[in-house]
Amino acid sequence: MPVPVLMSRGRRHVSSAAEQEAVQDPAGRAVEPGRPPGRAAPVTVRPEIPESTGVAAGTGLTAAPGAVRAAPRAPVVWPGAPMPLGARFRVGPDGVAGTNFALWAGGAEAVEVCLFEADGTETRCALTELTHEIWHGFLPGVRPGQRYGYRVHGRWDPWTGARWNAAKLLLDPYARAVDGDFTLPPEVYGHMRDWPDQHVADTVRDERDSAPYVPKGVVVHDDDDWVEDRRPKTPWADSVIYELHVRGFTRLHPDIPPELRGTYAGLAHPAAIGHLTRLGVTAVELLPVHQFAHEDHLLRRGLHNYWGYNSIGYFAPHAGYSASGTAGQQVGEFKRMVRALHGAGIEVILDVVYNHTAEAGELGPTLSLRGIDNRGHYRLQHDPRRYADYTGCGNTLHVVQPQVLRLITDSLRYWVTEMGVDGFRFDLAAALARSMHDVDMLSPFLAVIAQDPVLRRVKLIAEPWDVGNGGYQVGAFPPLWTEWNDRYRDAVRDFWRGALPDVRDLGYRLTGSSDLYAWGGRRPYASVNFVTAHDGFTLRDLVSYEHKHNEANGEGNRDGTNDNRAWNCGAEGESDDPEINALRRRQLRNLLTTLLLSTGVPMLVAGDEMGRTQGGNNNAYCQDNETGWLDWSLLEQPEWRELTELTARVLKLRQSHPVLRRRAFFSGRAQAPDGLRDLAWFARDGREMTEGDWYAPAATLGLYLSGRDIPGRDARGEPVTDDSFLAVLHAGADPVAFELPGAPWAERYELVLDTSREDQAEPPGTVLAGGAELTVPARSVLLLRVAA
């Protein structure tokens, strides 16, 4: 076996002359210089030839019945290199430009890389080199833009977990671009999908060729007009996250050109970025942009996976969001989007789904990893026909396996170093932290992340649960991680709907959740505070509906959670009652203000600031329509424009005052020479709360945030000092009297925020004396600044 030629893994910013010449060759394919006359080209098969297949002579491969016959000629494949994995355009031996293909397929018997022309012509080339379970070869003349896939040969033995089927064209897990749609006809299944006895259908091999029906990987040139940009590098404590969907955020925006709506280019448009900067957010958290597929049950109902939590290509930007093309152009378009956001001071965080893939369970399609090496990529049950499912999506990636861990970490590093992103939110992160079966905070995945010099420096957010036993892990992730804090969500929702039995839990949630995160050197920004997320009701629906209305999903309203913790303010759904609508708007102001004044990292959902509704659908994962898209016409209505202005004003207040975005937990002890504590809690009568007050039901709560001698130093090493504030939260249905704490807490207060007011363009500005009695309007938040 020839010794493979090793390649440098370092990133090159300037192409060699040979690479540039090959990329720019207008003929469509580079020709190998010095090729001996009469040297055979790779074998070519044409889909229209209705013969049983063969494979190039001398390869030792047997073809799947029903596939297309290949001419018996030896393909031109040089040994190439086993690393890096994937398809990498480069200059090979003797200065010849081409593409190196490398695929991990540990248990396979043989591997072919298949090249496709625009008319569907397929050229199969056997990869005969095998180094450390990696099949590899260099194909001279294969250039960027080439569409390709793999056929992997091996045993069909589902009873032992072996599901190789060379009739199925497989997507390269390292493909950097994907061209084509996933339509999921019967031919893309490794088994006979429509077998009469479904109990054994997954054991009956389907010999039909899937190539005409599946997307192909695309060879992408590494350089691709990308230049380094300036990352915002916003500190965690100063961050405000804005969760959005690339398509949904831009699809109906009137100021974005129609041809750019719903795309990466649309999100990079000044009209889209302008809204983000006016609002004051510091990071966008994009719902999945890895290449994903649609589930069969949705396609059968005429629906599509909208959210994208069904990944199949961990290196490829989802082609459906590209305005410029899908033959590799989507890569450059994504990079330009990142550059534009960075230029506005906005970081880009990706919601990533490494816990499962779009291949589902044993009755799912064979698109990539299942056909490459099923046992090497997925967690299987004691019965290897079945998949361990900790995700609720049919399968779970076996992250303990070295090749799977490498796939994930290579993907993460690629998105940071090549695509420019600033962090990741890990869907169902507890599934990634499982060693064998149990969640293990010393698991290989978490250990590798902790020592990786690239990944440990970016923002890492865990959705700290999965659906398996012991999967709920809020507060348990290592210090490097920040977590979605669903306990914050539940406590705030319950307080404002009057359902908290006492206020102990709320006190922790408003001040950074020290009960969950004050260990191991973690800080308040370990908590991502949120009231809504893509899962569940929008904020407007949270105050308009108490029950889900998911009929449009086609599942009989059975999907989606029933635990909404919502209050409809007196009527289910949209109402023409002005009092109900006024109350709902007030509740929206209360929820948003509470979120943005709480210690920790706030996360807003796109559209909540302008009253977006999904009509009560709390699981709009398949609503790629007006239900899921942002309705920008809401900003033309005064009441929703005012809500947006309030959100921007509170965010500006937050960014102006370090006491509202502390880097250290409150101690409850004196931090200044005058003996005042950094945090104090007050009851309605102006006295400090006692232990008994915490255990009693309460609708009114006052918290004093001291800006004196805040722990830590600023960028210049100077002590951090700020104004002090008193926040009064009142969830009761009637106004109440609240006695303002007097000296030494404050001599005077200035009222800077009152959510009972419809007009939020300007602060109230009212000045009150310490010790005075203040009337707190029903269901409202008051924020008072201690005046000098």
C-alpha cells in the first residue's frame, strides 16, 4: 500500500498559483499537467442506462443490484492523505491541482467517491488507501464546485448493527456545502420502507439507487474571498442575546430586497442590522444553520422542518438560506453575513444540534452516518437493531467514540476559525455529556472542550437537559459553560400570573441564581435568563393564551408542552376588549422589564419586543409561513412600536449601569464604608424582609441594588462604582402603598421607569423622599434611582 502524502492542517490565507489557476479555469475542469497519453480517466456511469451495476475493474468491489453499470476502466486516483477529513482542494504531487478526499469508515470493506455532473452523470472512483480506518485518495483535476458523495460497502446485518448499503449515496459528514433537497422517497432508505411487515422492515435491504434523490456535497475552496474581521468580543456580563431565525426574521421585512429575504444576505442587510443596533442587543443566537433535512411525517402532510433541529451536515451552511447559490456560494454568503454583524458590534452564536441527526431511528433514511458506519456513530441498545434515544428524535450520536468526538470538535473549530462565529448554544447538551449511559461532567466531550485552545475561548451555552433518565442538569455544567436557566423562566412567569406559593425562588432568580451557580468560580453570567424561547409561546401569546393551539401542525394538538405557565388576562386568544388588551400590554412590559433588570445574561426572542404572535401555537417547528415569520407591520401600530421603544430604553439603562450587569454575585454583606449591604430586600411597609416573609405568599417585592464599591475593576483597573437602585415588583390586581426605605439607604429617589404607563418614550422623572409612601399601580414594575 503506498504511503500517503501528509498535508499541512494549518490554514492558508493565500492560494498557490496552481490553485488559483485551477479555480479560475473557465473550461469547467482542470487538466492534470503532464498526464501520460492514453492514461484512463475515472469511470463514468449514466443514470439512464437500465442495466445492473458493475464497478471499475480491479477495484475488488461488487455493485449493488439495481444500480447502474460502470464501464470497466480503472479510475485515476492517487494515494492522497488521510488528513484532514473531507474534500479539500489543494495542490498535490508535481504541482497538480485537485481534491483530496478522506472519509472515516471504520468497519467498511470498501469506499467509492462518486462525482456528479449537472446532467446527473456519475463517476465512481475507488478509494483504495486505508490509514487508521480513514479511506482516502487524491483526484487530480477535481475543482471547487464539484458535486460528490460516497458509496460505502460492507455487511448488511441489522441484528448486529451493521447497515452498510452501497446502493445508497451518502453525504460526506465533512462536506462544507450541500446542493440539492432532501425529499425522502422510498429509494433513500437503506431498508424497504414500505415492507408489509413493519416489525421487520428495517432488516430488509433496499437495493435501489438513491443517488438521483439525495443532495450532494460540494467541493469548496478554503480561501473563498474571506478575510479576517474584527470580532466584538463582548464580555459575558455585558451580553444581551437575541434569538432569531435567519429566514423568519427577514422573510417579511419590507426594507430588504425581495430576492434577499429569508437568507444570510438578508440578515446582513442594513435594514435587518439596523433594528438590532437600535434595540441594543450584543449577540444574535441563530436557530440551526447547519444543513438539515425535513422529516418524512412532515413531508407527508405538506409541511417542512422550519426550525432546523434535524441536522445532517455539520460543516455546511443550510443551502435553503442562500441567496447567491448552493454550489458553494452559500459559504461565502454566510461569512459576509458574519462580517456585517461584527461590523455593527454584534456577535454571532449558533444553535447547534450535535446530539442526533436527521437519520432518525431504525426506520429512518440512510443519508450519511448510518451508511458510513452505523455502529461507529450512533448509540445502540442491547439489541443492536435499535437506537438509544436520549433526544426524542430517534437516535443519539455516540460522542464517546473518538471519531464522533472528532467530527463534532472539528466542526466547532471550523465554524470559529473559518466561518468567524463567536459561540455556540448546544441543543440538549446533557446528551453530549453522557459517557456510557449516565450524564458525566467529566465526560470526554466536556474534557476536550475544556482543553481546546480555540473552543474554550468562545461563548459556550448549554441547554442543560435531555429526555433521558437523569438528563436534567441545570446548574451542573462546568465553570466554562453558561446555561439556559429554565428555573428563571418558570419563576418569573409564575410571579406575574400570581401562582408563586412564596418568593424564595424568585429572589434567587432575579439576582443571578447563586443557589445554582455560585460554585467552582462561576459567575452570575453562568445563567442565561429568559422568559420565552423558540420552544413554547411567544411573549404576546403567553399573556393571551393559557392553552396551546397547535392544530396547524397536523398532530391533533398533541404536540407541544401543556405546561405553559401562562395567563390569558381574561379571554383565550385575540380579544377586542380594550381593557383586556391594555392589561396584556402591561404584562408584556412587566415581563420584559423584569428580564432586562435581572442579574445574569438576558435572552430575548426576535419579535417579542414588538408583540409577535403565533396564534397560540407553542411548537411552531414546522410553520414555515406567516405563523413562524416576523410580522414587521406590527411596528406601524403605536402600541407595539412603544413596546419596542421601551425594550430599547431598558437595554440602554442596563448597559449604562454596571450594577445591573454585575460580574460577581451579591454577598448580602456590607461592601462600603457606610455599612450598607450590596443587596437588600424590602417589604411593603419599608422594613427589610425577614425569613418569615420569604416563606409567605407575596405579590409585592422591593430589592435595593447598591452601586457602591461593586466587586471587580474596570478595563483600566479602577474601582467600579455606580448609582444605586430600588426596584419594586408588584403582581397584585390592585394598587398598593409601598414605603420607600429612608436613610441610610437613600435620602431621595428619582422614578426612572413605571411599566403601568402606556407612553414609555420618556422616563417619569418624579422625585420622592426616602421614607415617603409611594402608590404602586396594579401589576407594575417601578425602578427608582437613588438621587444624590
